Amino acid sequence: METYLLEWANLLLRWVHVITAIAWIGSSFYFVFLDNNLQKPNSPDLLEKGVGGAMWAVHGGGFYNPQKYMVAPKVIHTKLHWFYWESYSTWLSGFALFTVLYLWNAGTFLIDKSLMDWTPVMAGSAALGFLVAFWFVYDTVCRLFGFRKNGELIVAGLMIVVISFAAWLSCQLFAGRAAFLLVGAMIATSMSANVFFWIIPGQRKVVAAMTSGEKYDANALAIHGKRGKQRSVHNTYFTLPVIFAMLSNHYSFLYTHEHRWVLLFVMMFAGALIRQFFVQRHGYHLGRAANPWPFAAVGVVLILGVIVALRPAAPVVSAAPAAPVSFAQVQTILAQRCALCHGEQVQMKNVRLDSPALVTQHAQNVYQQVVVTQQMPMNNTTGITAEERALIGRWFLAGAKVD
């Protein structure tokens, strides 16, 4: 029953996490789009109100006229909408999912004893340490270098080094699947921390000054807008790398590779370059930026390079026909390699494989998970061999007979 309830918790939390992530990323992308498309108005009434940029858009049968004030408008006549619950809900649901799936089952999902033989508590504590440490390093780099001359280039260069080191270190300490997710989670944590510690507090100070009824120094408040914009831009560049890291842990050919940390870093870097293309293309069309196609081209070339590097070797064709595989052989493999999580005592994902009828029921799933994707056994904790996977594959393709 515990396993069954954990599976439902996993499903529902993942559902909520994806929904809130879509809302957060969607609003982030939209505001980056606005920043790159707003143009300084010529209308005297807008200039008098302090509008720094405006545009017209059409959507859903209506026309919209978003306007941006560089510091703050003189007065806000309607309800002020704050964009922060999308961020907080995404992080909270993601951390809850991480707790249920990885921290609660650290011995299965976090630990690869061939890399580091430590206790679940130690592994879980180290994983949490990754989230906290990356935020402090990133935040310190931004505060020290962010507003210096060429500050953003310095921050970008340093963070490329930090993320590459984190990708390498996580793959030395944790099981491959967990390592990939952990790198994505540490960056996502900093994205949400940007909103919580800097963007929203800065905006609250601006709003408090505006609504106090007292005279305020707009120049003094401008630092909050600059810092908020800086962290918001960082978040948009983090988005595609984070999404890739979160999705890639479902593909064992990536996280089981000998040089998996390199693959993770290259793919995340390619994602950041492609995001730069989308950010810059709007400015390019308005004549405010250079052609962004080189960023997209380099990103695509990097992805194609990874695809080529991971191409499977040509199979060795044997002259002699393969001997038929009996169900008894398959049953022995399942008992040794799969029964720990799919037997009488435990049925992970509600899959049980300790009888011929149940094996027949789940044969398609076994073939997919064990032979095609090779995601099971998880982290290969039971030591299934390539020959055993091949036997299961031949048995299934021959009709998956149990008699």
C-alpha cells in the first residue's frame, strides 16, 4: 500500500509541477518578448505619463496595448497583479516531487554504490547541499560582478565554469539519473530564489514608495528595477537547460554514458544558445541587435554532434541462428534482477512479475523498459547483463510464450 500511495503522490505532484512550470515559463517568455518588442512612444500623453515603451498586439479577438514604465507610474488605478506564485508553486511542487521520488527512496534512486557507497541520509544531505551551494555561488557572483563593466559577460563565463563543475561532480557522486535531475534542480532553485529574494522584494519597495504619499527618489529606486531585470534575464537563459536536465533523466542512453557529465553540459549549453536566439531575434527585427542566427546554428551543431557521438555501433551478425529462449530462462532472470521491486512483497508502479500470467500481462512493458530503453532495473542495482537483456528481447520478439 505504501508503494501504491507513493506512486499516486509521484503522479499527482508531477502533474501539478508541469502545470505550474508551464505557467511560470510562459509568463517569463512573454515578458522577455515584451521587453524586446516595446518601442518608445511618440505620443505626448504617453511620454507625459512616463511610459518608456509600448506596443500593440492582437490575440483572441481583441487588441492589447501593453505599456512599460521605466521605474513606476505616478499612480496605479486598478488592481496590481504580481507574478510570483507561478515561480513559488513550481519550486514547491518540484521539491515535493524530488522528496517523494529521490529523498524518500535515496537508496534506490540517488545512490550508485559503484561511485559512492554512502548512506541514504548522507546522499540526501549532499543532494540538498547542491541546491543551496549553487544558489550562494551564483548570487555572490551576480552581486560581485553583475553591475561592473562587461559584468554580464563575466557572470556568464563564471557560471559556465561553475555549472560544468557541478555537472561533473554530481556524476561522480550520484546515480546518473539523479545526477542529471539534480543539476537541473539546483539551477531551477536559483531561478525561484531570484524571484523570492530579489525580484519581488525590490518591486515591493518600489510599490511601497509609490503608495506612501510621500516624495520619493526615482533614481534611488531604479536599482531595484535593474537588479530585477538582471535576475529575470538570467532566469530566461536558465529555462531551456533546466528543462533538458529534467527531461533527460528519462533517457538512459544519456545518463548511463561513460562521459555523461559532458553530454549534460553540452546539451544545456546548446539550450542556452538557442534561447539567446529567441531572445535576440525580436531586437534584430527592430534594428536593435545583431542577427541571432549564429547562436541557433552553434546550438544545433552541438546537439547534432552529441547525436553523432552517441550513435550505436553496428551490430555483429552471427552466421549461426540464435537458439530459442525458453520462458524458464526468462523467469530466472526476472527472479534475480526484477523481483526485488516487482515481486510479492513490493510492486513498484503496480507491476508484479512473479507468475507466468503476470509476466504475460506486462511483457510489452518489460521489453520496453529492460531491452529498448534499458531504464530498468533502476541504476542497474541488480546487475543485469547485456546478454540477459538480449535473452529477454529474443523471447519477446519470438512471441513472449510462457508455456
